[in-house]
Amino acid sequence: MSTSLDSGPPPQAPVTALRQRLAELRGPATAPHPLDARALAALAANPGCKRRALLDGAGVDKAALARALGAPAPFGQSQFAFMRGNAFEARVKADGGTELLRLLGVADPYAARVPDLTAAGPQGRAARTSLALREATGVAEWTLLDHPMLALEVAGSPAYLEPDAVVVHPDGRWTVVEIKSFPMIDDSADASKVGAAARQAAVYVLALERVAALTEGASVDHSVLLVCPKDFTNLPAASVVDVRKQLSVTRRQLARLTRVEDIASALPDDVSFDVESCSPGELTSAVDSVPSAYAPECLSACELAFHCRERARDAGAVEALGRAVRGELGGLTGVAEVLSAARGASGDPADPTVEALRRAAALRAEALGAAVADRGPA
């Protein structure tokens, strides 16, 4: 008769081992850096980057890591913008969120329910939010959830997300609300900023769908309410933004991510990203041990982008020139290799890429020769 010891490790053993390994990677004494919706949207935009997937999954503070590597990213929200954003959000949600509910067209915003979502830790808050959503769906009333907590598993690693608000309609629909401090001038806002907000909101919608699938009578709106300051005032204005395209892309890209445990298992045991105990040289070796997928678009989305760009340039990788260029060059992966093929020193002449490069080089030489001839003798 077999005992419990013969049946192998409990189901939680692999999860515990993974958490321990991720803690070792970021540093046992270092608290995990939270993975938010903005980071997930950036991760979904570049799912081939195992480096970012591992660092985000392990909770490594990439900004601190970039500073330790000597390549800090000069972007981020200023303290003034942060304070302005908080002040605007407080105004929108004042008096129980009545102004926000008016923007949604609620006839009697004072009658809306605003449940308490307080709980211990992100797991407790996520559980409390799920319960509040289920309870609100069962009543024919408007309900406003202020800063709910949503859980989403990404590449085998849990992420806890905090939208500005979620509104439950009397018919059981759930709508994500994004509050931003950039202005909406003449009912129109900066397209790039709206696009970034839509990608972030799509992550919240994706997480809400997981809860709605377990809630009878619930459905999630694929349009979110974007609230911004009107013109040059501090008065709120709202716009409905369809995020179905962003949702589809985010769902597909996040599903493509390599699982964090697979990336971690391929690393040497002594690899660590602990900025407190490792030297810059050790951190550089650790970062370089994880494959990356650098592209110029990373410069506006990832704290490690400047380090990765420098390494890509040092290696002469064509990725530094952009994804479009990389796609056009096919099997040619190095700048030196591309230049050699263009000059006719290497490459298969029958290869369409090599043929196009040589044709482009010939046209360039012809154009430069014509320009010199037009200028005449010096």
C-alpha cells in the first residue's frame, strides 16, 4: 500500500519552486516590482522579447537595473504631471463619483452603489473585487468600483492590475473607465496618447473577461470610457473608445509569450539581477544571458531600451534599424553582412534580398556620381 510520500510532490511544488527561483533572480531581499497594465501593453507589443518577459515576470525593477547598467531611460511621468493627474482624477471621482456617472448618462448618479473594496494585499483585493462585481451584476442598479484590483496570468506569472474605475450597468454590463490628464480639445485628443490609453484599457478588459466568464448575466464592454480635461480647463470630458482591435492584438500577443519558467530554466544557476549585491559587470552578464528582441519602438516603452540599443549597435544587428528593415532583409542579420552583400563581396546573387541590395547600391552610386559631376571640379 503506497503512502502519500510515494505519490510525488504536491501540485503546488512547481509553483513554489518557480516563485523561489524568481525571488533569487531579483534578489531575495528585494520586493517584487508590480506588473501593471502599461507594462503588459508594452510586453504585448513585443512578445518575442524573452528578456522583458523574464524581468517583468520576476518583478525586477527595470528602471533601477538600467541605472545600475549605466543606461537609464530618460522617460517617465514628471512629479508635476503625476500630481496634476491625481488632482484631476480626484475631481472626476468627487462626491461618490457623481460627475463620472453623469458622463455615462446616469439619470440619478447619487443613487449609485459604491462598494468598499478594501482588503489585505493584491490577492485579497482581487478576490474582493470579483465578489463586488458578482454582487453588483445581480442587482438592477448602477455600481461604481473605484480602483478595483484585477488578476491576470501572463506567461505563467500572475499580474495584478488596477484600472481607474469599473462601472456596472443595471443590465449587467461592465465598462472600464480610464482617466487621463492630457487634454481633449474640441472633443479630440492626441491620437498617440489615446492609442496608448486604449492599449492599456484593453489589458483591463481582458482581465475583466476572466471574471465575467464565471459570473452569470455579466458581459464586458469592448468600448471604454476615456475621461480627460476639457480644452484648457480642469472640467472633465468623456469619449467612448472602441478597443476591440487592441484587445484582439493584446490577447494574441500575450498568448505567444514564452512561459517565464521556461526562460528561467535555461539560465545558469548563478544569474542574478539583484542591483544591491551585483556589480555592473555581473548585471551586464546577467542581462545579456537572456535573449532580447530590441526595436526602436522599445525606446518609448521599456526602461532597458537604451542598454539593449547599445548592445544591438555594438553587435551590428539590423534590429537597431527597425522591425520593418529587419523584415525586408530576410536572412541577413548583421549590418556588416548587409553592406558586404550590397557591395557584391558576399551573398547569393539569386537571392531576391541580395539582388535588391545590389540594385539599391548601384542606384546610390549612380546618384552620387551624378551629384559630383553636377558640382564640377573643386
